[in-house]
Amino acid sequence: MEPSKKTPPGKFVEVPITVRFGDTDPYGVVYFVSYFRYCHHGIEEFFRHLGLPPQGLFRNQEEGFGLPIAGASCDFYKPIWYGESLKLAVSILQAKDKALTFGFHFFHAERGDLVAHGQATIVAIGADWRSRTLPDRLRYALEPYLPLT
Amino acid sequence: MEPSKKTPPGKFVEVPITVRFGDTDPYGVVYFVSYFRYCHHGIEEFFRHLGLPPQGLFRNQEEGFGLPIAGASCDFYKPIWYGESLKLAVSILQAKDKALTFGFHFFHAERGDLVAHGQATIVAIGADWRSRTLPDRLRYALEPYLPLT
Amino acid sequence: MEPSKKTPPGKFVEVPITVRFGDTDPYGVVYFVSYFRYCHHGIEEFFRHLGLPPQGLFRNQEEGFGLPIAGASCDFYKPIWYGESLKLAVSILQAKDKALTFGFHFFHAERGDLVAHGQATIVAIGADWRSRTLPDRLRYALEPYLPLT
Amino acid sequence: MEPSKKTPPGKFVEVPITVRFGDTDPYGVVYFVSYFRYCHHGIEEFFRHLGLPPQGLFRNQEEGFGLPIAGASCDFYKPIWYGESLKLAVSILQAKDKALTFGFHFFHAERGDLVAHGQATIVAIGADWRSRTLPDRLRYALEPYLPLT
């Protein structure tokens, strides 16, 4: 694991994750699919933290844009059991004109070690589903969270 | 349990249910919430069996109606484990002018015993979310499945 | 709707519910299945509020008991959209020797009106899956929340 | 997109995917998280096709192994709506002594075009959660599906 993977790059928003009864596999370990749900919760809370209600960002008919997810990945280092809690650090890994890549660091809430690490890219599209630049109000709000280059 | 609960009343549509990896609780038993998802799968397959694609029924903007679920309940008699399969019998318990109640009998696919029993009521609404009569094409298609009265 | 349905009977635990991106149906309205997940979150938070970690209650091998859900129902009065929030009041509707019935009142977080109302019954079982009395430590902790009779 | 991404490498198992009512985002498009569930369904069906019941593979206490998912990723090329169906081709991208990487090609069931493409790696662990070689019976069964090298 490269150093960049072990800690969020720069500023991040921390989101507490409680493992719920329906989040595990039949053996009591958090199902890998649940982490991708947690990632989306993380994006929602990140936007909310920026003062941008997520329901006006993922799709906005008046402003004529949408922000679908174009790709996502996650690596799972340690099993997490029902009854355990996580801290999710949501950061911006890369911001391009038309796309934004989030980083997700999942830490065990008590032990503090990294248990999973993922990323997801959202792209900006217009009403015609063609790619366009990210909405200005999103770009401005993101600035304090952009990674140093 | 009354007799009516042990078997579907009259004609029914049988839907095979494979318990999936994410459907259980942390102890490997099917999570009660999953049964309600199975019930909705059952309604979708029931409509499909009637020749009515479900995506044109739950909401239909051209014809100006929607069929939201107004209530649902389920009783759970026996635990089902990951690796087991179910047979779901979907029937009509009651058809009113403006509402339709489905019955769901979940049988163990191999043993054949009843493991859960539920029902769900959908109501017809117009574009204004006010109640209206069920669409005619649904009422006609349902006729062979109506319970004897 | 009877009066008892409009407000929780006596003492309750309030749980905030944020509607998540994956919780809706294809038309943006909270999927009825999601309410049952919220009900289980409610039970988990109720137990936590009582000082009883839920992971030691739903199944406890050392103490030799489990608390599976034997039945659940919910009625849905108004549509809730992605971007809206709910307040869930979790109360005890009935406590018997071997079973416990929870009540769930879902209120719109801002408007305050009741949007859905449900209940779920958990039963106590032993290691042999036969019914037994509720664990004493649960009964004691519940006392302040028991309905007046 | 490299050629290898557009079609499954060599032999594959085809799994039909019906988009369910709870699988979409609030705008009616399949939620990216649902694809990861479909990937796991694909692995389950792949194992079943090989004559290996999945419930005896993801964890097997008698034989002393488990096969957790160590990483997964997926790219999403086109939106899929409620009412559409997919064909999922599940193939083996790489088989190592202690790990197995599956490829997932999602095609639109009617149009036939590639709408999403993912992969997931499972690793073999012993009862102590340390890595070990894949069980022999899995390795033998996989042979017809191994990619040419």
C-alpha cells in the first residue's frame, strides 16, 4: 500500500458509519456491497458539509445537469463485524473540468486502523446526458478540499 | 393459523426465490426486510405473468395513474438460511374498485412447508396523488385471479 | 385512523432518519421496503438508548437466546421524496413474557405530520429455536417504556 | 476502452439480470451500488454452474476455508432504467494460487451493447483469516474457464 492510500490527502469530511443489521453477509462480516453504499452516504454528507444539499446536485433539472457515478472501486483489508463502527474520511482525490474523484478511507472507529479504501468518480452531464463542465457552484465550494498538486 | 393462511386462495403465480448473499442477517438467516423485497418481486412477476410489464403499471404518466403500496405485513414462521430456496405463491386476496390486496405464501422450495405469509395493498392514484379506480386494463387482466366470494 | 395510531403511546425513543440515495423507488419516492429497514434501525437505536448494545441482543450465544422478528407491518400515508428527512418514534406497544411488540411512528422531520405507521414483534427463543421468556436484563431495561394498561 | 474490456476473455457464464424496483436511484436509473450486488449474484451463479453450491464455498467450516472479497471495481458506461434487463457475462480474468479475479460484462439484454464492466477478486483464507491456496476442488472446477495466457 502506498502512503497516499493510508491517509486521506489533505482536508476531508469525516462521516460516522454504524454497521446495520442488514449490512452483513451471512457470516456476520460487512458485505462488500455495503461499503459502496457507505461511499455514497459519504458523498452525500460531503456535499451537505459544503452547504450543498445532495438532492439538488445529483440531478438538477432547473440548472440542467446531473452528476452520475462513472466508476467506483474499493479494496477491503480487514473484516468488520456487526456491532462495530467505522469512521469514513471523504476527500477529493482529483478534480477535473468535467469529473470529480472522491477518496474513501474507512477506519475502525475504536482501533483507528484502515480497514478499507475506495474511490468513486462522478462526471457532469447535461440534460442530453452528454458530458459538460462541473457546475460552478460545486467547483467553488470544493476549493478548500482540492488536493495540493 | 386459519386455513386461508396456509394455502393461496384460488389461482396464483409461483415465483422462485433464490436467497442471495446480501439477503441475510449477521447470523445467516434471511433478514425480515428481504421478505418484503421478495413480495415486491412477486408483484412484478405477477404483473408480467398477466402480460402487463410492471414498469408501465407502478407509474404511468401517459395514462395518468400510479399504484403505490399503501400497506404491507408479513409473519415469519421459520428461519431460512443462505443456500436455501423458496417458492413464492402470489395471489389476489381482495380486489376493490380502488385497491388491490396481494397475498404472499412463502414455501420452502424442497420441504414444501409454509415459512412466511404476507400481504400488501396497492391503491390507485391519479396524477394528483388522489385515489381513483384501478385502471381498466389491470382489472380485466386480474379477473382469472380474483378470489371466489 | 384510531387516535392510538397518531401518536406513540407513552414514552418513546426518537431516531432521525435521513433518506438515502438507494432508499427510493424509480420515481424518487421512498420504497416501502426501506421503511422496514428504518424500523429495524429504530429497534437497534432503541436498544442502544436503553444501554443494551444490539449486537448482544438479537443473538447471544453465551446467554443462550435470540430475538428474531416474528412479524411486521406498516401502513404508508404520504409519499416521502429523496432529500426529505423523517423522525421515527420507537415505542413499546405490548410486552408479553415471550414477545415484545414495537410501534413505529414516522413523522416528516419539518412538517411534523405522520407519514407512516408500523409495528414489529420480536420473540425470544433459546438455542434450540424454541420460544422462551425474554431475557431478564431486557425486561428490566424496558420498564420505563412499557405502555400503561 | 481496450479490446479486452469489450468482451469477456474466453469462456463465460451468462446470468440474466432483471432490474428490480428497489435497484434504482431516485431518478429511475440503476444505482451504481446495485451493479456490485449483481456482480455477487454473478459469482454465485458462476459457482452453481460449475456444480459448486456457493453456500459451501464463501465459507466452509469443515474444509477450513473462506473466500472473502478483497477488492472490486466497476465502470458504468450507460444508464439503465427500471424496466430494462441485462445480460451479465461472468468470466475468470486471473487465477493465482491464492486469489481469483472475476470479470463482469454487463450487456443490455435487447440492444446487446456493453453498459458496465467490472471485476472482483476473492482471496482464499484459512480458519485463522490468513491467506492460503484456493481449495483444490475449486481449482479443478475452474479449469475450463481459465484465460489463455
